[in-house]
Amino acid sequence: MTQQGLQSLERAAGLGDIAACAGGSLKDVDPLLADLVARETRRQTEKITMVASESQPHPAVMEALASPFTSLYAEGYAPQRLREAPLEELENVDARVQDYRGFGNRRYYKGAEFADLVESIAERRAAGAFATDRCRAADIRANVQALSGSAANLAIYQALLDPGDTMLAMALAEGGHLTHGSPYSITGRQYNAVFYQTDSHTEKLDYDAIRELAHEHRPRLLIGGFTSYPWAPDWAALGRIAREVGAYLLADVSHLAGIIVAGVCANPFPHADVAMFTTHKTLCGPRGAVILSRDAEIARRIDRAVFPGLQGGPHVNKIAAIAVALQIARSPAFARLQRRTVSNASALASALSAEGLRIAYNGTNTHLVLVDLVPLNLDGETAARALDRAGIVCNRNVLPGDRSGRVVHGIRLGTTWVSQWGWGTREMTRLAGIIARLLRTIAQDSPDHVLDSEPLVQHNSACSHARHEVERLVMDAPGGAECTWA
């Protein structure tokens, strides 16, 4: 084909435009997406994020996430000798690359010598982060390939259960997770789910009642760990119950991972058989998940369930970012952040209560605060929308007693993000005042309020006033809206 013909084909395929963009910035290549990125960046600095599932990754985490490892296809796993090697051996990169060239490899694609090291380092760091005096890092096996917490839970179930087997977990309306057997999830259709609840008087877990349910239904899997119950579990009690009935104990510590690693709340090991945590909540890493187990056979079954059971090639760039987040989690600064996060949640709950709002579950000892809106005759969607307009981002949340996931009467607040800003008790007290005043005003202006079809126009003034208060709070706070890792 002539040069002229090739140029004609390139123009028809748009290749000339692509070539013109080569080496350009995002703004050059895609101005629309660049604008959306800029707007999102502003949103995250101009609003106060209280979403309990969100955090800000360290710049080094973001750097790893955008690294050339994003281009790799590394289906399979690193050799077992690497996955079980101590970290100091993995740090000898040249020697490990020589091993790669001299021995066979489990990956389906070659060119993965550095991916093998990245994944093995992430696995050993994850094991070390959850090691205890009674459960050594060498005894913990990790899988870092799961794409999310939900996918990780599905892999664990596939590894440990047969369809129709019984699992015992916290009910969704009480603070459990969709993937813990909810009928809205495939897990509720695939397995026989039985649910435990909070005590209606104490609003906390009754472990004697959980034991009775376990002995009655003889589950094959007992799940501890929650998405909106704000008290850390008693892992020793759950471990005893699981052993009594011959069940596996799964610790789903997606929300608590960073707090556990920092030693601020109890570690599920050695009581749990398997632990799962997401890496983007209190751990402050990229979006992903890690599965830990204490048994070699369980670990082998989990590996097979993740790949090839549920997923194809792993996202090596994300695994690299997880490794960086786990390295940061070893630092004294990270431990201080987690202590501040839990302290801020307690301060926020106390200040909201002093403002007259009812705190669900009678308080917190984690990063979570749940506000019960029933006394205000407000639904969670209306409250969350109004707060968002005021510059405070949270989510509506189901509470015990709610009959539907559509009309709920709670909001969930998390303190990780504001704690990363360096905020403390003073800021929590001011924030509680802003939240309480806005919710009371809306409740008074709309006593018969119903769900999300109402455009909140009549609350423009209240939302605008709260927005000005939020702006002043951000300006007055030390560091403002700047994430600090010092």
C-alpha cells in the first residue's frame, strides 16, 4: 500500500488524532475528563467527607497505582517459595530475579518477575500487619488479588461452603453487610443465611443469644464484622462459639482494618480461621481487598476460588499500591491517625448527643457514628441530601426497626477523612452543632416529611446557612482541608 493510502486509512480510523495527542496531558487528550477530575478534586477539598467507607490515599499509594504495573497481565500466582519467603529475602531483588530465570513459574504469562515480587511483598506485609504474639506472620497466608470486599467474601464462601450450607451473620438492618447472606445478594440465594441481631434494650450484641442461634442452626460459617454496627466485635467470644458448633469463623474487618493494624482495637487472630479486609477504608489505601487465613489447606482453596474461580488476571498496579499502604501502616504517624480517628468518633457522638440527637447503638468505639432520625421524623435520604447541600457528605443508613432498605431512618458518619485533615475534638464539636441545627430546622419546617421526591427547595435557606458555617469551619481548622501524613 502506498504512503498516501496508509495516511488515508489512519485518518479514517482517527489514528492521526491519537498521534497528535501522544505525550499530551489529560487536558490535552480529553478536556471533558480533565474538567471532571478538577471538579472532583475541588469537591473533596470544599466539602467535609464523613463517608465511613472512604479515605485519602497517601501520594505514594497513588504513585504506585499509576505505575507501569497497570500494563501487566499476570494471571496466576507467584511461586510458593516466594509467597512464603521472609520480607528480607524478597528485598534482595537481584537474587529473586535470578531465581525467576532459573526455575519454573506459575504465571500463565511471562514477564512477571517483578509482579511476583510486588505481590509476594504485599502478601507478607499483610500477614505481618495482622500478626500477634499468638499468631505469627509466618503462620498467616494472604491473597491480595480480590478486586473488592464483596468479591473476596464470595471467594471465601466458594472455598469453605457448598451451596445450601448455613451461615450465621448479623442481619443487614442491624448493621451487617449485603454479602453476609442478605436476600438482596447472591449470597442469600446461594446459601442458607441465619441472622443474629442486637439486643433491643442495650442496642449491642448479645453473645449468649448468638451462641443459642449457633447451637440451634449449626452453621458451617459464622461471620463477625459489620458495615454499620459501631462497636468492635468480641473475637474471643465469637471464636468460642464457632468452635462449639464446628463452624469456621470469618472476620470481615473491612471497616476496622486500619484501626486493628494500629493496635487501637482487637485483632481477630488467632480466633478467626479467615479474615478479610478492604484496603480503602481505615487502611487508607487503594480500592481492593485482602484475604488472610491461618491454615495452608484453606489458603490453597481460597487461592483457587479467587483465580480461576471468580477472577482472571490480577490488577498488579493496585497490588503494588496495597503494598505501599501496608508499609505506611507500620509507621507511628499511621498509629496516631487511627487513635485520632476513634477519638474523633467518640467526640462527635458525644457532641451530637449533647445537641439533642439520638445516637443509635448507644455510642461507638470505632470510626463509625450512627444517628437515629426517628425522633426528628426524618428519613435518612432527606437528611443526607440536605447535609450534602450544606457541604457535609455522608450516607443514609438502615437502622434496627426499619422495614425497608428504601425508606431508612439513619445516617452513618465516619471520621477517617477529617482525622486525616488533622481535625480533633474542637472541630467535631463545631461540626456536630452544624449537623444538629440543620436537621432540627428541616424537621421543624417539614414535620410530615417523606422521601426523596421532594426537591428540598423550601430548605434552601437552612442549607445555605449551614454551608456558610461549613466554609468557616474549614477555614478555621488547623490545616483546613489539607491531608496530613506527618
